[in-house]
Amino acid sequence: MNEKLIENICREVYKGYPELRGKRPRVQRFNLERNGLPNASPKFLLIFQGHATTATNKRLPYLVRVVVSAQGKILKMSMSR
């Protein structure tokens, strides 16, 4: 995946999750097969890892997963705690 596309995607993620600003994602190829047929359009999965601080001052790790097309369009963004 192109470095410029990754930078653009990062900017969009930072808008929704400003505490991730400056963090670099892990980039993986995202293969999804349906009914045994390979997916025709390539997709990529970007995983950002962050930590939030709770009211009791404990660190809570979380992940932000972003599925993007090969052209850099964000298809899905989700957060896990």
C-alpha cells in the first residue's frame, strides 16, 4: 500500500481518535472469501493501538481497526476495548 494513502487514512482516523495522533498503524492485506470464491477487489486492514486512562487512573488498551480499499477509501472503522 502506498505511503501517501496511509498518511491520508491516518489523518481521517486522527480526526475521530485524536489520542492516536502520531501512532503508526500495522498494515495487513485483508482477504475475505465468500462462499468459497476469492474477493476480487483487494482490501487492507490498518490496526492502530492506543491506551485510554480511566477515572481510577488505570490504563485501558484498545484497538482501532480500519478496512480500506486499494484506492485508500475507508470502508469500515471500528474500535475494540
